[in-house]
Amino acid sequence: MSDYIKDLMAEVKAKNPVEPEFHQAVEEVAESLSLVFERHPEYRAAKILERIIEPERTITFRVPWVDEQGEIHINRGFRIEMNSAIGPYKGGLRFHPSVNLGILKFLAFEQVFKNSLTTLPMGGGKGGSDFDPKGKSDLKVMRFCHAFMNELYRHIGHNTDVPAGDIGVGGREIGYLFGQYKKLKNEFTGVLTGKGLNWGGSLIRPEATGYGAVYFAAEMLSTKNETLEGKVCLVSGSGNVAQYTAEKLLELGALPVTFSDSNGYIYDEEGFNREKLEFVKVLKNVRRGRIKEYTDEYKSAVYFPIDPNLSYNPLWNHKAQCAFPSATQNEINGKDAQNLIKNGVYVVSEGANMPTTIEGVKLFLENKILYGPGKAANAGGVAVSGLEMTQNSMRLPWIREEVDNRLRMIMKAIHGRCVEMADRFGTPGNYVNGANIGGFLKVADAMIDQGIV
Ligand code: NDP
């Protein structure tokens, strides 16, 4: 680590205490960018990274709401408007009890680079709440969403800041949020993405992150003249990203064998098929049940509850060739990375944001794993959100094939940009450097053009 990065990290930690995920995200990017600063001192002189690290605006607010029993609840709401150099702030909302300022800042920071990589004009943002929708009635969720929007609506707009979904925020929540925005503003605009198809949503948006992560894996494999056909794949999570990752893997002839949730994971040695996947979709999206229930239906699968005494996640300790972490941050630590490599995994495409610790990333890079970091591999979701914004502006929906083709082309372009940047800065095959540098340069140049604002 250079002295410049050491000093920068010391300042980041001093100014943003108790935000370990934010420190981790900044450190990874700063390490890659030291390659750029050696050749381009103008970016350092303009203090571009120092400026990107500081959110343009941070909004926190009280969300009081009343449940159907008349009990009052108070949650905390956030929106981080991180960077608008290349377009309106864009990034998801996360509803999960673990949500705090540091987690949202790491997500908003990553989003700036990811959105830049998509080739579309979108700045970076992220938001959410410590509200937990899990196990709550539709009425409670609606009341919370309306209360959340009662404050958020002041800060967002289709040309200003366009939120979408993330953990705990799917079609149901976006519907309630959009309804309240429309009522408060008395206007029908594309202020949120991930909307329902009947009211401004885009085909392929629900599928986009998972499909995109699989397209990215296919692109990485194509550099070795290989395809996904016949590959055994470990998938974590069982939400939006995990489900559509598995769907695309099946379509391309691969064999996904695991799903998880925050209680444990299932391993189906025979692999999933369309019928089993449909069961998981209904279980998770309609019945809102736990992944354990899969083993009641399919005896070929075994359920492993989370063991808090283990220093690793056994999901990553099965024989396979590919891994698609699709649940949450830091779900692959150093020991998990070792297990993956030991079990024959040589492709890792991150559907989740920052699912691998810094130690895990180092191991993947040292072992020449085809490793697609989240900000490149899962950019398909926000890319199709960008396409939803385009369709909303035109007031014209595109057909499924049109959106899917564009998604595929965007994932190909992101992959190409990562390869090109990794090569140009002397680290061929290093998608981490490729993504960080590729995302940075466009934003940095725009910031220089726009002056000190
Ligand atoms: P969902 O809420 O649909 O699903 C999340 C899944 O991950 C659930 O199975 C959930 O289990 C599990 N999970 C969440 N937190 C934890 C935890 N702390 N430990 C173990 N399991 C956990 O979210 P998404 O599928 O939308 O998001 C998954 C990941 O993908 C996140 O990292 C998100 O930031 C990222 N992502 C999502 C995009 C999108 O378009 N939706 C776009 C780009 C990235 P449980 O039900 O028990 O909570």
C-alpha cells in the first residue's frame, strides 16, 4: 500500500468511525486506483478520490408508523446521494435490520463505479431503513412504505434521484412506495424503477441482476474458450438475485445445487430443475417461507442450519466449478475462499454487493480464479433500471427480447471494459482493477470537466 493510500485510509477511518464496510469498499478501490495515480497525477491533484468518498448529500430521517393493532413504531430512514457527475443519483433501497449509515455508504460508493460501467448516464446513490419486512403482513409493510415515502419524496425525482429495490425491497414494496409518491406529488413519473409492468415497469427488470451475473460469468469463461454448460454452481441467497441466477444457469445448461437464507442453506445433489425453481419462487415470493421447507418437498436435498460456532460457511464447501454469491456482503471470508478453490471452483461471479472480504479477494486473485466483482458482475440490475428510465421517458415499453438483448450487450461491454482496463494498467485478468479503474475514469473526467462543485 502506497503512503498516499495509507494516509487516505487513515483519514477515511478517522472521519467515518464505526463504518467498517465503507472502509473496506474504499480501500479496495483505492488500491486499484494507485495504478492510475502513478500515470495520471492530475487526478490526485484534483483530489477526485477524496471528493468521491464524501457523499454529495446524506439524508437521515425518522419514520414513525402505526400498525394494525394501533402500536406505534419508529424506524430510521436514509438516502445517500453519493455522486451525480454523470447523471441523476441511482441506486436501490434496502430494508433490513442491519441497515445503518456505514452499510449504505459502502453500497452508494460501489454504486457510483457500477453505474459508470453500465455505459448509461446514471450517478450513484443508495438508501433504506432498518425496518424488517420479513414475516410482516402486507398491511404493515404498506403502512411502513407510505410513512417512509412521506419524507423521501422531498429528495427524489425522475431527474434528481431514482431509487430501486435491494434486499427486502421487491415488487410489493416498490408498489407501495410509488403509490405514495404519486399521491404526494400528484404526478406520474418514472421516479422509481422495478415498477410493475402495468404501471411503467420494464420487462426483464426482475430478472436482470441474476441474468446479468450469469452473462458476466459466461463472458469470463469465453476468455478460456469454455461455456457454462454442465458446470456445477453454488448459489447463495434465495431472493431476487439468487432465483434469476439459477433460472439463467438452467437455461444455459449449468446445474445450480444450493440456495440459502439467513437461517441456513439447502444442498440438492441432483441439482435444481425448472419445477424445483418454481417451487422456490412460490415459497419465497408468495408464501414468504423459509428455504428449509424445500427439503419437505424434495428428498434429494439436505438442509444445513447456520452454525454460529463455525468460522466458515459450509455452503461454499461443496464440489463445484462456479460460485454465485447472491445474498449479502462479506458472505465469503478467507476460509470460504480457500474452500471454494480447494473444491475446484474457478469462476466466481458476484450477484451480491461486496460478498467477498478483502482476504478472500486476494486469494481469488492469487489463484487466478475468474473473479467478477459485484460492481461489474451485478451491474445488470441497475442497467435495466436505466433502460426502464429510458422507456418511461419515451412512454414506450420495449418487448422482452429487446431488453434482454440490450442487457446482454451491456454485460459484454462491461466485461470488455474490465479486460481492457486491467490490461492497460498492467494487471491482465484482474477484473477488480479493471472494474474499479473503468468505473472511475468516466466519473473522474466528468468531475474535472464540471469544476469544483
Ligand atoms: P432479496 O431480499 O430478494 O434476497 C436476499 C437473500 O439473501 C434472501 O435469501 C435473504 O435471506 C438472504 N440474506 C440477506 N441478508 C442476509 C444475511 N445477513 N445473512 C444471510 N442471508 C442473508 O435481495 P436481493 O436478491 O435483491 O439482493 C441480494 C444481494 O444482491 C444484495 O447484496 C444486493 O445488494 C445485491 N444486488 C441486488 C440487486 C437487485 O436488483 N435486487 C442489484 C445489484 C445487487 P432472508 O430471507 O432470510 O433474509
